[in-house]
Amino acid sequence: MGTVTLGVSIAVPEPYGSLLQERRAGFGDPAAHGIPTHVTLLPPTEVDVARLPEVRAHLAAVAAAGRSFPMRLSGTGTFRPLSPVVFVQVVEGASACSWLQQQVRDPSGPLARELAFPYHPHVTVAHGIPDEAMDRAYDELAGFEAAWTVGSFALYEQGADGVWRKLHAYEFGAGRPTKGGVPAQGAPVDEPAPTRG
């Protein structure tokens, strides 16, 4: 049956998502329009197609155990020189993202994997482009601010064309797939995000 390349992430809602995607394209990043603006919970991971039902059930269980939480982005950061990435910083919601990504990659689950680098939630705005363009991204988005309530995360598949497409979104507290997948801004926070115990 073959394999698919999957990723799990939290979508950055509108108008911020499109704005950052357009800025990323403007800096000359060729991947900009193939990658929805997001905070990664699971980086690109190859999975057997036959395990997709198990993956969906696992993510539904993770979502059912999760709770809505506030997310705030502010300013820029970079992984250079270790990795050629400039990003917008997650300044609120990082601990909830860390908890979620650990649950998604649970060693007993279908998405168990090691990470190449320690987990650091962020929103990539430039990757693998010339240093001058990376510097411009870092400087021009230094004043960027955004805040919303995270109510779900989503499963994505990377197509043969390199474009990431959403397969399912999972709502916190319920675990059921949702049609929208991106929370309305200013939605109430039901409970604090779970923390690592």
C-alpha cells in the first residue's frame, strides 16, 4: 500500500496565517505557498498507509485529553547557524504545545519518533534562503504580534507536489474531527492547558 508523509500542527488563524504566508513568499522562500502557516506538533513523518486509521484514532484521543489554551506570538528569533530558519516566537502557549507534541509522539503510539533537535514551538517565516533575505525576515517581522485561543490541531499530508493538505482537524475536549479546524479569535478558554506531570 505504500507510505504517506504526515505532519501534525496548530494552524495560525486568519488574518495572521495569510499575512505571514505572504511575507514568507515575499522574502523569497519557495516553500511558502505549499505550507500553511503553523506551529508544528509533529514534523514530516513517513507512515504506512495501512496505519492511517490508527493514526486518526490516536490523534482523536490526544485531542480528547487536551484543552483550549491561549496562544500569543511576538517578535522574531532564529535557529542560525545551527539551522537556516527565521521564525516568529511563541511567547504564550509554548508549554501547552510541548505537552501536545509529546502526546502526539507517544512512544507507544503510531507516530512515535525521535526529533533531530529539541522541541521549540515557533512559526517559520523563512527557511533555507540567502542570508540577506533571512536577515530581512528577522528585522521586518520583529514587531509582529498575534494572539488567539487554540481550540484544535490538524493532521496534514504532504503531496507528491510538496504541498501540505489538511486531512482532519481535531477539537480539544471532544477528539472528534472538526470541519473548520481553526478557532475563532477571542473564543473562551474552558480550562488551563495541561502541563507535564
